[in-house]
Amino acid sequence: MKKAPSPEPVTISDNHSPHHDQEKFAGDVGYYSWFDEACIQDMNYFVKTITGIKSKGIRPDLIGSIIAHYASKWLPDLSGNVSAITTPPPTESVTASVMKKRFFVETLIGILPPEKDSVPCNFLLRLLRTAKMVGANPNYLTELENRVAWQLDQASLKELMIPSFSHTSGTLLDVELVTRLVKKFVGLDSEGVKTGAALVKVAKLVDSYLAEAALDGGLTLPEFISLIEALPSYARTTEDGLYRAIDTYLKVIKY
């Protein structure tokens, strides 16, 4: 059967103002869902469409929501729904599946709006998890880490618990990654970019993460201490969560 040609990228008429177009996108998801099938079938078509939308001055957060919406159709891992995650079809090799996912992930990262807070933090964390799993280019990983760090106060514990995909790591969770993210966020706070309330949120998140990481017998004491010290002492309004994490860790390592 002859393959149908890819449709032309969706464009927005120059007769419409950016404000009018934004109202259409914000008020009616169906405004862009009609080209759903074409986007799923052709990644190149989707990229061209997003480029066209960007050129019309549509708000970055709306563009981010569109990208997140379609990303879960290519990669169910990005939907946040564990039951949606699928294994490669029997006819597709594991290597081919990983290479395809890597292409999708790197393409998605490349078209994300550059504006801060334009893409939900939890989606970025799922994208980072998948990018690490498929061995994406280090430059893309660094880009994602920087974006997540900027929004770390918006992260959930569930999405922050990214497994370690390194063969040299002795832990189940990627504790080194979280430590880097926290240090980058604290750097933003010290520059006055972030508010004290945001730092308090991150402190609570870190203590909850520490309590989970403490259950891992492979977590070394230097790694545990490094994550604790990634936050300044004044970030915690209460140390109850930290004490619970320390108590759990000491019991696990039978100190």
C-alpha cells in the first residue's frame, strides 16, 4: 500500500493576532487536537507545526502544554501513568526501540520553549528519567537538569525518584542527580532569583526523598551526607523530617 504523504504543517493565519490565537489555544484543547493523528504518525510534521506556532507569538506555557500532550503519545513513559508504559512489540529489537526513544526524547528537548516555567516540572522530570534511560546526549541531559533545577520547588516526590541507570552506581535511586539538582537550585536562591518559600518547599521535598533513599542499603554515608548538606541550614523550618531520615538510615546500615 502506498504511504499517504504527510500533511502540511498547521499554520495560524496572519490575520489573527497573538492574543486571539492564545484565546483559541487556552479555551479549546480541540483547537489543536484535530491534527492529532498526523502528529502521532510524523514527528517531523509535529516539529514543523510547533515551529510555526512559536513564530506567531503564542504563549510559551501553551506551547509547553501541547508538547507535553503529544509526547505521551509517542512515549507512554512520559504520561505519568505507570499502566501506560509499554514494552517493545515482538517484531522490534530492544536496540531499535531504545534508538527510536532516544530520537524522540532528543527531538522533544530540542523544541521545548526556552522560557523558564513554560513546561511543568514533573513532565521535565519524566523526560529526564527517560533521557537517562535511553542514553541521550549529555548536552541534552544538562539542559534538562538546569530546567528542572529552576523549578525544583514544583516537583513531586514521585517524579523525583529517578532510578540510577549507571552500572557503576551502588544505589537504586540516582541520589547524585538529586544532589546536583538541589545544589543548582540553592545557587539560584543565593542569587536572589528564588523566594524563601520556594527554598522551604525544596527542603521538605529533600527530606522526604532522604527518607526513601535511606532505605537503600547501597547508599553510602558520604552520599547521604552530601545530599543533606546540599541545603543550607536555614532552609528547614523544622528538622523532624531530617531526623526521621537519619534514624531510618542508621537502622538500615545497622550503625
